[in-house]
Amino acid sequence: MLVLCAVLGVVASYCWRVLYGLDARGVPALGVTAFCAGLAVLAGAAALALRRVQDFAKKGAACILLCGALFAFANPPMQTPDETDHYLRTYAISMGRFDFDAKRSYPEDVNELVAAFPGAWVNAHTSAGVGTDPDTHAEQPYNTAGYALKQYGKDGRVESTWDSFTQYINWEKRDSEADSVTEPISFLILPFLPGALGMALARLLGFGALGCLYGGRLVNLLAYTALCYAALRSAHKCKPAFLCIMLMPMSLYMGASLSYDATLLGCYYLMLALLTRTEWDDRTALGYALACVFANGTKPYINLLWVVLPLVVRKSEWKVRLNRAVCTVLTLAGSLALTLGVEQYGTLLRHNYGTIARQGGTAVNGGEQLLFVLKNPLRYIAVLLGTLYENNGFIGQLGLFGWKDMPVAFISLTAPLVLLGAVLLCTPAADALGRRRTGWLGVFGLVYAVGAMTAMYITYTPVGMVRIVGLQTRYFLPVWLLLVLAFAAVARRALAPRLTAAKAGALAVPLCGWYAFAGAVLLFQHYFVGPVYTIYK
């Protein structure tokens, strides 16, 4: 198997060089071939090692950690949504700065890293114009959007993220300096602590700004992996569905970044896993409450919806010393207390920020937008449906990375099929959640999706706009998990499968693990290898 993986690595690197003109970029072909072959061998060795692990949760966590590490390096710096702000805030915390000062600066290498890697790198380097077709000699428009490698002229130079790495690595040899950056408009501390620990460790080992970024990503990935492991251990039913959504390229892309979505997604998956348990004891209720409170402290208000979910547990299944209503009220109180505490902390400990402009500009007004929705409910329903239509229901954008500027078409096309495979793997009778719980979870998924869209419409979208601005597929990852659970209940009755839960678990690991590995390789390919958009002048 290892020899086969090495051969496949060599073939893959050769195909990339032939199809995407890798040699034209001046990258040594032998080095790339050796890298691809080595990566394939390591993947094969990891697959063989995982076969010896029998525990489903441990095997799943190992896949998450290994594939997530690939995503951490396949994703160029600052290319996760808002990662520039997250990087600067995490870096400040790693230096012991637990307050917020808009006039406080960073080391020079941080300035150079931010200058070399602007957020939304693909969009920032996109050009449009009119060129001449080499065959018909007719003028035709061109647009390089969606391509991370952009070649100008038939034999011209290719611009890519590799040029940004070169710019950062050689910054000390240049005469000019990058503009100084200051602390961002971000006033959270708690969700950035894992990344800050990784940055502090990287700095102790002598790494600079770039090494700190990868150190923060890897420790953030460890936190995501730990939460996913806890979720897989806690889930009593539908474990393949949880592993599938955890190993989705979009989940790993966020989990292996500096974004607070790494721990937030882990909390979502843990809470839903606890809801598959047949009985709730004190530890279950406490774990759910802590995850819910943390999620609300990270992204406030919309996550208050998660407070009510323990009410779907039947009284006969509730073995907690406090009744469901009291636990719900206490979780709500803790969530609101942390939310308000975080807001007050961010207000009291900020300095030199002045008046902070409304996100989205002056055309955004939450009060007026809410009034518009209440006065025009049918119009708003049309806005919801139109936004879903324009974005392929967001389930067709599971391969849209970067700041919605780096599409990987293969993942967008195949991710729904992988989710369908997870549906089929959750059809054993032992994985049935029950009609009541499945129904209420389905209702919650619908309410949560509409709530997330409405929140973005009110807080981020200009008043009366015909579409919702700022929505991204990552917001809907827990919704897709609930969708899988709902469809599995339907498929279980329609198909009458003979698949056992043990066999489903054994099939889920290679299916989802290799798909995650392929996602990391494809993301690396699109950012560093090709395809190349060629402009004929």
C-alpha cells in the first residue's frame, strides 16, 4: 500500500506539472514530485496505523488531527475569513496584552506578514479587462476571479501566494518597510486563548511572525480535535454523521485556523452529540451547559437558541438532580452573564479607539431593518428564499474557501454526496433517535438557520436590500448535521437496511478520512499549483 501511495504521488505531481504548467513558475519539478510522493506515503502510513485503533472516537480524533494539520499548511496565511483580525488579536494575547489599545503596534515581522498576505488574497489580486483570443484574434473580456494563480501573457510570469511568501521571507533585505499595523476592532479574549498559547510556544522556540501563525493554528486545531473527541465519545447514536461533518473540508478549514469558529464548531458538535444520549445524568447536563455558555460568550445572542434544546429530552430519560426547566434557566442565566460580561470587559478595557463605525457602513441600521422586516414579512420571506437560491442553498458552497474567493469545484460537487453517504451510514435501527427527538431537532435546525440569516440581515445588511449580505457556509455546518439526522430517520423507514451500527462506523472512518485528505490536497493544489488563469494580450 505504501508503494502504491508513492506511485500515485509521483503520477499526481506529473499530471499537475503537465496540466498546469508548474515548471513555468520556476519550481523544481523533482522537489514537487518528492513532496507529493512523501505526502502520499505519510497518508498511507497513517491509514495503516489507524487500522490498529479499535475505538471509534480515538480513530476519528486521529483523522481530524492529521487531516486538520494538512489544512493548517495548505491554507495560506490570513486566508480564513477575518483571520487578519484574529491573528492580530491572538498575537496580542500571546504577548500578555489582555486589554485593547488601538495605538499599540506590533513587531516589524508582523507588519510584513500582514502586508504580504492581504485578506481575500485571490480577490485582492483579481484583474479584469479585454484580451485577444489567440485562435480567433477577436477581443473578449476576461476576469481572473476564483484563480489563485494568475499568469499574464502567454509566456508571462505567474503570480501566486508563493510570491507573498517570498516577499515576507526577504523583507529584511528590502530598503522599504511595510505600514505599521495596530490592534484590530476585536474585543474577545476567551476563544483566542488556545491560539495564543500556540503562538507563545512558537515564540519561545524562536519562530517569527509566520511561525507564530502556524503555531497558533495547530494548537487551535488541538482544541477543535479535543472537543470533537469528546463529542464522538458522548454520542450514543449516529456517530458516522458526526464524524462526517467534523471531517468536512469546511469544518477542518475553520478548525485548523486562528478563527474562534474552531472552538465554536466543536461546542456545537458536542452539544448535538449529547442530545443523542438515551439518558441524561448530572455530568451530561453540566457538559451541555458549559458548552452552551462558552458558545454564547464567543458569538452572542444567536446562540441563546441552544439553551432550550435539553427540553427535548423526555422526563423518563432525565436523571439529573435538577429538573429540565431549572437547568434551562441556569444555562440561560450563565449564557447571558458571560455575554454581558464579555461586552462590558471589551468596553471598559479599550483605549484610543474613538467612535467605531457601524459594520457594513452607514446604510446599515439594525432598528430600521428590524422594523422593515416586521412591516414587510412576505417581502422578507422572498429575501430569504432569494438568498438561498443565489447561494445554492449554501450546501452547494461547501467547497468555497478563503473569503468566499477560492472555489474548489470538486468539493462543492461531491460534499452533498458525502453527506448523503453519512445519511445511509446512520440508517441502522440502533441509531434511531426517536420520532419526537428527531422532529424537534429538525425544527430547531430550521429555526437556527432562519435566525442566523435574519441576524445577518439586521446587523450587517443595508436596510431593505433584496439579499442578505455576509452569510457564509460555515454558519450552517450544524444545520447540515441536523439535516443528516433527519434524512437518516426517513431513509431508515424507506430502505429497511441490514447495515449494523458497528459496520457503519467501520465504513465511516475511511470514507470521511480520505475525503478530508483529498480536500486538503485540493486546497493546496488550488493555492500553490494550479489551475492557472492565462491572459493572452
